[in-house]
Amino acid sequence: MGTTAHVLVTDGDDTHLDLAEARIEHLEARWSRFRADSELCRLNRAAGTPVVVSRDTALLVERCMVAWSRTLGSFDPTVHDAMVANGYDRDFSLVCDAFVAGANDLGREPIPAPGLDGTMVDAARGLVWLRPGVHLDAGAIGKGLAADLVCHDLLDVGAAGACVNLGGDLRVSGVPPDGERWNVSIEDPFDPDRELARVALTEGAVATSSRVRRTWQQAHERLHHVVDPRTGRPVRGRCAAVTTVARKAWWAEVAATSALLAVDPLRAPGVTSVLAVDEDGTVRCTPDLEEALLARPLLAGTAGRAQLSRPMKKEALT
């Protein structure tokens, strides 16, 4: 997943946090495109033939198909080859190192995404078919789905509530620390120390897609990791970052990415609750999120139920 993770549980103990850490690593090992033995890499290598996968991976591909269809293709996990052509062909820290060493002027041609037509999933038998030439990059939707799965698992083993944040794809469920609601801060994409807005949830998810943070240099062009599937190149436009609120984190991430690609992020296909930040700092949002713009400094400390949190080690997720 190439990011950091933070997990918070209410009325839990170290056993819950150990479970969360192990589960995140387990999903990373299955879905990473940078681990040759991952199920995702096996799928990509075997495109054109059925592959036996775990229930988690079958679910991931099913969600990819739903996301691709519901957004009319603006969210497309088949941008794998385009990402590689743009220079994002290894862990992100190594992409940056390659630029420093002057090694990632690759001169590759842009590759439009082929789409998911012809993809089939037989969840009962654990089989997935990708048509020849289709290779998946589950980085975006995978973080959201992982947050959903870990959150569900924590409540299933007795935690009263859980908050799982995987690199900005955040899912909350159950009883919050104050017993009333989960307060989720949305940071300014141009200043991570500044709170831009805050949303209060009893249950749900928040995700942000940005073309400001994860960037690198290729030749004379500054690139980023959000690819337009129609062109195979990083998306351009007036919008710099989009945050969405949804019931599930996998869909919040899909909606944020789709909205970032749209001409008008507030009217992207299948997207409802949106907060968009333009390159000039202008903030726009759908009516249901207008109150979230009344940002205020986060309170120091939280009264109420006992809360237990653990920042996850980045090395375990790279």
C-alpha cells in the first residue's frame, strides 16, 4: 500500500491492535503489485487464464468491476501498465530515489487503460479471469477495502468501535471514544498542518484523492500517481484534491478518484458527498458538506470511553 496506517479501537486491548496489524500486512501481501508472490501479481502474469485466489482477492476484483461500471470507466484499476510507463514501477520511495539518481527518464509512451470488459469472478470457487493484456493496480481501491475489512474484523472480535486509516482512506464503525460520533479532520492538501474541514460520523468512511502529494519527475515533466485511464497520463485540470464521504471506504476512495478526473468533481458519475480543492486554493463542496467547512482546531485529548491507538510501521506496508 506504500503508506502509513493508524488504527484506533474503543474498549479494546493490544489483542485487537495485533489483529489489525497482522490483517493489514496479510492484505498487503495479497494485493501488492510490488511483491512477485502476491495474488495480484499472479493474476497479472496469468491474464487470459483462470487463477485460483483467496476470498479477499475475489472480493477485491468484484469491487473493482462495480467501481469501473458505476463510474462509467473514470475509475479504472487497469491503469497498471500506464503507471509503469509513467515511471511508477517500484515502491514510491524508490521512484523518488531513481529521480534523484537521474535514472527514471524512461521515455515510455503513454498507455491508455484497457478496462475491465471480459473480467469474470467466480467467488464460490475462488476463480478470477482477466482477459489478455489486462493488468490490475489495486493501490487505491485496495486501501479502502482493506480499511473496511479490518474495521469489520475488529468489531467482530469484540471491540466496541474502530477507526482504521490507511493513508487517508478512513473507515469508522461502532462506538466512538466520546460515545457520540467520530470527528474526522480533513487537512488542507497544500498545508498538512492546517485543518480544512471536519465531518462528524456515526458510521461511514472518508477518502481523499490528491495530485499534490505523491509526485515525481520524469524528463522535464512533473508527474503524479492519479492516472487518466483514457490517456494513460496523469490527470490534469483545475482540481488539486478531492475528499468524499460514503458508507464504505472502498467506495469513498473510488468516488474521490472519479471526482478528481471529472470536469466538475461535484457532478462526477456515482458521486454524492464531495469536497474539492482547486489549484488556486478555492474550496467547493456539495450542500451536505457545507457545515464541514466550519473547521476549528482539534481538541487536545478526548473524554469518555477508553481509547487505544497504535501507529503502524511503514516498513510493514511498503
